[in-house]
Amino acid sequence: MKSACFTIVFVICILLSSNAYKALGQYSDVRCKCVCPSTEVVNGTKTERKLYIGNVPPGDCNCDGVVLSQTGDDVKNREKEFCPRCECRYESRNTTTIRVVVIIIIWAISVLVVYMLFLMCLDPLLNRKRTAYEEHQDEVTMEEPVPPVVQPQPTTSTVFNRVGQQQDKWKRQVQEQRRHIYDRHTMLN
């Protein structure tokens, strides 16, 4: 089980690192983000906003450094009307930290899925001797409750037997509480 878990985590890490290597050229940790009106606003036809992003040094994070190089001839000779309407911000982020956090989250989810599969495989082994749950009837009886039947302890103490014993103990406690609540209208402490 340990080797299967390790193999799954190892494969996921390799896949994530190969995808991260491919993405290195696509994203940068710093950028200049300018929100400007559409180029048609200079002509007075539209009032939409457009986003311009460029990878420039902080000193060049302005309309001249980012927007005019991307608009081309649309705003030629009308920069003084267009550029004051632009809002430019220099942003930085740490993509390495983002990648590490995503890998940790995926790893945790993978461990939980493997644990869930383990429990699903373990459940039939534990419940093969159990009977089906009986529906509770709302009958008020004034009889004394019958003590639960104590099963003999198995001679070999395995994990399955201990878990099964704990489940039986829990079920007896739940039945006892139901008797107290529905029959005597009292709560156990």
C-alpha cells in the first residue's frame, strides 16, 4: 500500500513538474497592466475599456511603454488625448510559491482519495458478518432494557477484529441512547 501511494505521488509530481517546465515561457513574475479605453474612443465612437499587458521594467510601466507599442497606428498623433485616460499598474507575483501550493493541494487530495479507496476495500472485510440495520419503531414500552449480548473475544487480535469490536461497542452505545431518549425521555452524559 505504501509503495502504491508513493508511486502515485511520484507520478503526479513528475506530471506537474513537466507542465510547469512548459509553462515557464508563458508566464512571468512581473508585468505592467494598463486599463485603457478602446482605441475608437479617440474618434468619439465607443467608450469600452481594454486591457493591455506588457513585460517591461517598472520605469516603463506607462501608456508610452506598454499601450502605444501594442495599438500601432490606431492612436497615432493622438497620444495626448488617449494616454491620460489609461491607468497603469506594475504587478509582481511569485509563481514558484503558487506552483508549490498547488502541488501540495493536489498531493493532499491524492492521499485522501487513496485513503478513501483503502477504506472502501476494507469495509466489506469488516462488515461481512454483520446484520442489516433494523429500522427503529416508535413504540413506548415500560419494560427494562435487555442488556446487550456480549460476544466472546477472539483469540487472535488483529486490526480487523479491533475495528469490528469498536464498531460493535459504538452501535451498542447508540442503541442504549435511543432507548433512553425514546423510552425514558432522558439523555445520557
